[in-house]
Amino acid sequence: MAKEIFHAIGRRKSAVARVYLCEGNGKVVINGRDLKGYMKRDSLTMIVKQPMQVTNTESKYDIRASVKGGGNSGQADALRLGISRAILLHDESQRKVLKAGGFLTRDPREKERKKYGQPGARKKFQFSKR
């Protein structure tokens, strides 16, 4: 019998992560590369692994993910949300733990658009009275 695969999507800033979770031995593959090879900083690998550490399922699931858009930090947070949602699809009893850790909340902060007549979103050109 084939393993059941759970699919979830996580988003953060302009990054979108599609996460496929199935029972396995803890292997994490992102865009065809292993987690250490894809996420260069240790802090980012820690962020990605947080949902599995909190639920004590690090060696229980294999994760395959594809991530597009954004930068390193946004992609790591998108992966964290996607993994949390996928774990929830597989085991609803983990909701309380994931919710308490704040892993099921989508961070709504996006980049503010630049306005005309200004150099940036909020910054103004220098004002000269005379």
C-alpha cells in the first residue's frame, strides 16, 4: 500500500511554500536539495524544524517542499507554516501544541508599496523652506 501524502501551503511576505508530508524517517528536501544545503544559516534551519520539534515528530515524517519567491527568511517562515498545516492534516491532536507555539498563524506583514512623489513607501524628499 502506498504512503498517504499530505499537502499544505505556507506563505510569508512574497514567499510561497508547497509542502508534501508523508510518514518516513525525518528527511527534509527543499527544491531538490536537503535542508542544510538549501538553508545556509543555522537559525533558518531551526525555524523550519520548529513545528516538528514541538510535536516530537522529527524522525516520524519525510518532508518534500518547493518554495518560490521572497528571500531566505520569508521562505523559512513559509516552510514553517506549511509544515505545521501538513502535520495538522495528518494528526489533528497536535493543534493545541502548534497553536500555542504560534505556528498556525499566517504573518500578514507585507512590503508597503512606494508612493509617487516620495523616494520610498514612507520616506519623503528633504523639505526646504527657503
